[in-house]
Amino acid sequence: NGSIVQCGNLIDMQLGYAFRPIENERLNMLFRYRYLEDTYGQQLARDDNPGSLQRSQILSAEASYDLSQDWTLGAKLGLRLSETAADQMSPWVENNASLAVVNARYHFLHKWDALVEVRAMHLEQTGTTQTGALGALYRQIGPNVSVGVGYNFGNVSSDMTNIDYDEQGTFINLIAQF
């Protein structure tokens, strides 16, 4: 029938360390290493065509600091050492990147938060930097769960394994912590 059988691997491993002092909870930090090998390709649309392939190692560090009961400042730095291919027949090429994110969260009214974030991703091989910003409103719906809705004004994702750079638009975010 002329169809092509596609096969590949998906390995996604993460190791992290969180620094959350008990005596002073104002500063929280997260360090993470992630290895992703996707030799099948993320399915990007509602068809059967897989997306780009990648082998990535990602190092990241995030921090948040409570300035007061109402204000929290945050930052994230990340480094991606990666190889990507358009498909299984294409050659693998380097696709390294670095990411910088800064944000501010304001807690207003009872159980409501507003978030503003600025992101910049530098793509090493092309020598270009993409920037973006987002805004979101979050509602705490329980002691450990929040739901938010927002808009990303750029194409930069804080997920460094996302190599499609098509993040602009509305999003819904569910956060659970335990």
C-alpha cells in the first residue's frame, strides 16, 4: 500500500535538586539535569506526521524570592546541548541554546496571582536571540493546586526541549505541589 513504517526511541530522564529552607521560606531554588532522546519525533499536528528528532542534554537553575507577602521575583537560566534532525532520513546537526527568564508575581485579592515574565533564548548555531513576554492570572483552588490562564506574546518556551518555537498564544496552566 506504499505506507512507511516509522520507528524510534523516546528516552526522557530528569534529575533535580531543590533547595527550600525550612527556617526561611523566602528563597527557593531548583537545579535540574534532563536528558531527552526522541528519535521518532514529537507529533505536532492532528495527523500521523512526526516532528523533528532530537538528542538533548539540558542544565537549568531556577530561583524565586519572596520580597513580601504580595511580591515574588523569579529567574531561570538554562543551557541546552543538542543535536536535531528534521526527520529520520536527515543528518543530525548541532542545535545548542541558552535561556534566560525573569518574572514577577503579585498576589492580590484572596487566592489570586498575576504573573509577568520576560524570556530570551539565544540559538548558538544561528547566532540569533529570540525574546518574548507573557502575562497570566492564577487562582488558587486548594492548598496545593492553582490554575492559570495567560497569553504568550512571543515564541519562546521555558521548556528547552521544545524546538519548534511556536508558543505564541493563549495557554492554560495547572500547578500542583506536594
